Amino acid sequence: MKIDNANANLKTCPFCGGRAEIKMTHVPPEKVWAGCTRCDATSAVFTTNIYSSAIDDAVDAWNRRNYNEVDMS
């Protein structure tokens, strides 16, 4: 998955309702995570490798919720 597509699939921040985006280091090994642009909350950090898509993993981790979602708008 490309970062632009991944950003479109991210839910809003579960803490403040802010916009989330995929972030990535650009030095090997590349690390990928999702983070809130308002309160700086982050998902787990995933390392890229040939066996999995770190971007997909970061999106899945960010979008996982353990509670009933509440409309924060």
C-alpha cells in the first residue's frame, strides 16, 4: 500500500479526534507508524521487511479500537 492510500484509510485519533497520517523514516531499516497530527499519539512502530507490509501493519494498528466508537465531531 502506498502512503497516500494509507492516509486515506486511517481513522481519526481515538484520543482527540485529530487527523492521522503515516510517518516513515528514510534510513534503513525503514520504520513506519501512524500518528496524530494534533496530539502526537502514535501507533506501534513497524520495520519494513520482505515478508510483510509495514504500512498495512501501521494502518491496522492505528485503526484497531477496543471500545464502542463515539462520534467526536
